[in-house]
Amino acid sequence: MPALERLRTILGGLLVPEGISDLPLFSSKREVVDHLGRLAAVAAGVRPEHERAVLDALWDREAILSTGIGLGIGVPHVRHANVAREVMRIGRSRAGLAFDSIDGKPVFAVFTILMPSGNHRRHVEVLGAIAASLRDTARRESVFAAGDPAEFVARLLATS
């Protein structure tokens, strides 16, 4: 299977326009992670009484090592027993966010992923697909410049 088609297969069910939003101005990285984590928790079927545990686990993972992987991308993620189904929520920032990225540059898209415990391979596959899909500079700039969530998805999943 060609590389871009494989990326579409891996990300297709997770990458939906209704899961993408423009981020309001936040004063900290923690606020960004909590905001997107809450949106993801609702979509992932996390029961209200378990939401704090999932959000704490998401932040604990971030505190161990920043998921600002460079190239303007942040990927906070966690696998947790209280997550019923895998989900991804994406926050966009036109101005860029301070995210302790490995390249020291701002982040323009934060891909927040919640997955049920187990299935480590799928978890790694999704993380790798996000990084691979945005590796190319022209493609990444095109995705970041998308006018709306549907265009963001279309550009990210485009085969050319």
C-alpha cells in the first residue's frame, strides 16, 4: 500500500472536521492540553466521574516529555482504562503556541489523542502517521493554512 494511502487508512476514522477547532487564547500549555483533553474525553465516552483521572494521565504523560515534536505539531496522547473508544481532537492556532517543542518553535496544530488501554501498536501507528503526514514542508504549510476544519482534513488526507 502506498505511503499516503496507508496514512489515510490509519487516520481516516480519527480525523473528522467536527473534531477540529480554533483554539482560544490560553495562558499556558496546561490549559491547552486540558481544553482539548476535555473535548476528547466527551467524544471518547469517558464518564464524567473519570474525566479528571484521564486528564491527569494526559498531563502526566506531557510532563514526562513534551509532545511538541517539532515542525509546528503537538501530540498530547494517553492510553487509559477509562477511555471507551479512540478519539482525536485537534486544536489550531494561527499565531502559534509555546509548547516546549523539541525544535523550540511554536505549535500551530495540537493533535490530542485518547485511546483505551492496550493496543500499543495502534497507538504508535497513529502517532507515526501524524508525524509522517506533516513531514513535508509544503504539505504542512498547506494544512496549517486551511480555512476551515473540512479543508484541514482534506489537505491532510490528500494523496498529492
